[in-house]
Amino acid sequence: MAYIRLAYIRLIVLVLVFEVFITAIVGLGIYVGLSVFPFSPMQVTASGSAAQTIGLNATIPLYMPSLSDLKIPYTQLQAGKPVWGIASILVSAAVMVVQSFLRGMYLGGIKGWVQSQRMVPLIQCGRRYFKDMLGWSVFQIVLGAVTFFLGSVFFPFGIILIVALLFYALTPYLIVLQDLSLSEAFAEAPGLFRRYFRTLLPLALTAMLCTLIFSLLRSLPQPMGYAIPLLAYAVVGTFLIAELMERLEGKLREDGEKTPHLPFGEAGTGRLSAYITVLLVPVLVTAGVLSTSGQHLRAFDFGGKKRLAGISYNTNFSDVFYASEQSYTAYAWQTGEFRIAMRLPDLSGGRTPRELRGIADITWLVNEEIRSVNGTTTNISVEPFTHKSRLMYRLVREKAEDGSFYYSSLNGSASILPGRTRSSEPLSVQMMVSRNGSNIFVLQYPTRFGSTQAFRISDDGRYMIPSTSQINPMDVHAYWFTREQRKEDVFELLSAKNKYSFLATLNRAYLPLAVAMQEGDGSMVVKILETMRKAGVHVKVPDWDEQGWTEYLRSQYEGASVQRTLEFMTKAGVQGSYESRELPEKSDEKTGAYRFEVPFPTGTVPIIYKESKGNGRLVSVTIFK
């Protein structure tokens, strides 16, 4: 009995070796920027993150069990867009070679057991069947490409080719069981498939039921969603393939077909080798768990890192967001112990490498669930806590609208490496580095939201200026890290952000005006005032141009620290900062006059506006300096 178990464990180890190998290669490919066909993540979202296929999956394990049969991703890392090139082709070819050799070892090992209940030398099996297995792999890839192309042109063509391929599905088994060449097995496979269809059908249905059950396990929390299906499918899939080969070998013998034995002796079964074989199972599963989470990429985390402090800013359902019909974005700012340590090359002097890659250490806020029990009642709340995380990044050089360069993960990749921190829900990130490396930005958001809507870069590639997400914008957080945080840079970021803001309506237009003043953006103030004048609103304000307004508004922050400045800037991005009070002495039956104040460190700037009591139309705006 122990002999039987060891024979199967050896085969299970072969499956685990290849699956863990692929897991490590796929994660490494994301880090260095290449895709591995056909093992790259099966589905990519608009945000560039690898997504698991939702729903049930029932298939038949062929030749060797594979997680791709169950549509289980090989990595938890955000994959980004597929990257194909010479390197990807060479790596994919190398993987195909390794798979063909291991497949020969695997099926040869099953043949030795099925025929004579003995453990055969697996390496020799791999050598014996490698050439034909490699030919079969090439055939599968070519036919798969043709099927995809024809299926995209006319769907029934793809279905016809898939059905046709089923008639040749026995080819690798015949190569091993009957010692046939690839061409000979091709000739035999269709006829034997038709002849043995009824015999093999019950086993195929059993296999489909098993894979359907295993496909449900991918919904388990990580790393169990990877480890349990990996081990369970390796064990059960090996049993199913062995049962198929045993039935096929029996039917061939009944029909007088030759099934020659392997021409080499029995493999050694020493106690030490048996212990090592058994020990390899948990070792390989553990290695797979570490690789699927990207932990193996820490081997590349060496060298000095630039350490920078930062601040956080996020969008929200602010007053100005509603007043502008969602066309004006404002930020709420937060200071704290935010830090990043990141390895960057020298980007000064016009140096523009194609990609930046590495692992960054970041200190930021992560939402966690807090459970409190009061008698029989359990209360669950979500609160932010400061945590340290590690980010894997591959930033690709991009060109801004003005021709400047910056580096972004949007066409590359960035992922949070799993650690001890457990957020209330899965999180994803996007990163951006300015052209000279002086500004580093990180966008943190719930994975289920995606980042396409919020991720936005200034025209000159210097700043990340997120737009307001339509779904829970308060859950999208941007972090800005720089060697020295200056008020001037904050003003420049807000000015760059406001190039994408505008007035969709004059309804409550005094709020965008107040926000533009709070942000020290004279250009936006002049634009809003001009829009009001063209709409017939009576405007009474100081006669300044864009530069005059900018100098005046920014002078209101003179002497204030960056932290103090951000406290006032935050008033633009929240609700209730500009509360109006009516002025009865200036109101009449048709119009109502109201006053509110825009606060600054040096004082307040009053604004008086009048609205029609009939239709709420803005009548006049007055700003007092």
C-alpha cells in the first residue's frame, strides 16, 4: 500500500512542480513586463487588474491537471495589459519545452504503474516522449490560434474546430501507451475515439463533476483559494488520468492492439528518496502560495531607496461637486506619518529609461473592520489605521500632453503584496512618478471599483489629479510623496486640476467661485466670473486679471505652514464649509440677498450674492477684498 501511495505522490509532485513553476514565472513576468502564453491571467479589468472568472467551470483534465482548467489565476498581482514581444515569445517557448518534458515524465510514470504496478525512472520517460509531446504542444497552440481567429470571424467555425480537436484528444495517450510517433498517433486517434467513446464517457462526466466542485474553491479567501484547489486537483486529476489510461490500455489489449512495456527497469525506492518525495508536497504548495502573492519578487528588493514623506488627499461628495453638477472636483487633505521608500534611478539631466520597476515600502491608511460585542449584538464599523505595506511596481514611460515624460503603472502594473494587514475589502493601487522623480503619487482604491474613472495626470506630467469617482469617492485615496512639501506646489497641483473643472450650470455658481478662491487659482476665478457675466449676472469684484487674482488669493496664505494651508484647502472638498446667511436689509419680494465668507489664515473674504426667489436664478455676485 505504501508503495502505491509513493507511486502516486511522485506524479502529484510533478504536477505541483510545473504549477508552482508557472506561478512564479507569471508573477515574474508581470514584474519585468512580459506575458507567458497561455498562462497569463485569463481576464483583465479596465483598471488593469487580474480578475477571477466568476461562475462555475466544468472541464476534463487532459495530460496533466492544471489550474488553468479551473480558471484559477496564477497570481494575485495586478497584471495590467498583456505585453507581447520577443522576450515573451522566448519565455513562452521555454515554458512549452519544460511542460512537454514534464508531460512525458508524467504520462510515462502512469503507464509504468498501469501496466506493471512499478515505478519507472521518470527522467528517462521524459526523454523518451519529449519530442512527440513537444510536437503535440505546438499543434495545440497553432490550432488554438486558428480557432480563435476563425471564431472571431464567424463563431460556428470556432465551435467546429473545437469539436474536431476532441477526436484527436487521445493522441498523447496513444504516443505513450503504444509507443507511436506523433503522426502515427494522429492517424489512430479519431477512430479509437469513436470506438471507445461510450467506455470513456462516464469517466469524462465524473471528471467534469470534480472540476466543477474544485472551481468553487477559488472563492475561498487567499491563500486558500489557490492552495486547496492546487493540491486537491493535483491528487484527483492524477487519479482520473490514471484511470483513463488504465481503461484505454485495457480496451487496446482487448482489441489486440500492441501496448509495449517501457524498455527500462524500475526506479529506486530508497527510504530517503521516499521521505524527500513526500516532503516535497507541502514544500511545493507553500512555494506556490508565496509565488502567487508575489512574495518571491522580494528577491529583487535590494539596493538603496529614496525615502520621502507625504500627504494624502481624496475626493468626496462635496458641496461644490453637487453645485457644479459633478463637473468641479475638489480635494480634502490630510497630513500624517505617511512615508514611502522607493528605489529610483537618476532621472535628472533628461534621462528617460523605458521602465521603472521595484518594490516600495509605504506607510499609509488602510480601512479595517472593527467588531464590538454588546451582549447578543455585534456591531461592525470600518475605521482607517496607519499601516506599512509593500508595493510591487512596474512604471512605464508615458508622454504628457505638452510632450513631457512621466512614469505610470496604468500601462504597466502595481500591486499590494499581501502581508499581515487585513483591509476591510481587497485594495488595488496605481502609481505615478514625475519626469525627474521629484513627485511620487500612489492612488489607493477598492479593487471592485477600478481606477479608470479616477486616475488622471496633469498636462505636464508633474501631478496626479484624481477626478471624483461616481462610486464612493471617499474610498479613493491619493498619496503625494516629495522631498520637500511646498505650498507653491500645492497651488500648482490645484491649478492643474482645475483645467478639467468647469461650470455646467449657474445654479449656486458662487460655490465653485468660493472653492477656486480657496484654492488660490486666479485663472479659475476669472473663468467663473466671465461665465457669470456672459449669462447676465451682475458681477461686482476687484478689476484684476488672472495674475492679479492669483497673487491676491495666495497672499492670504502668507506665513502659514503647509499643514495650516491644507487645513483651509480642505474646506473646498467637504460639505458645509460655506454656510450662507440671509441679509434681510438687502432682500426684497423678488430677490434674496445672502452672505458667506471664504476663510483664509490671514482672515476672511466676504461674498454677497442675490438669487431670484421665483426660480433660484443667480442675479448678482459681489466680492469684498
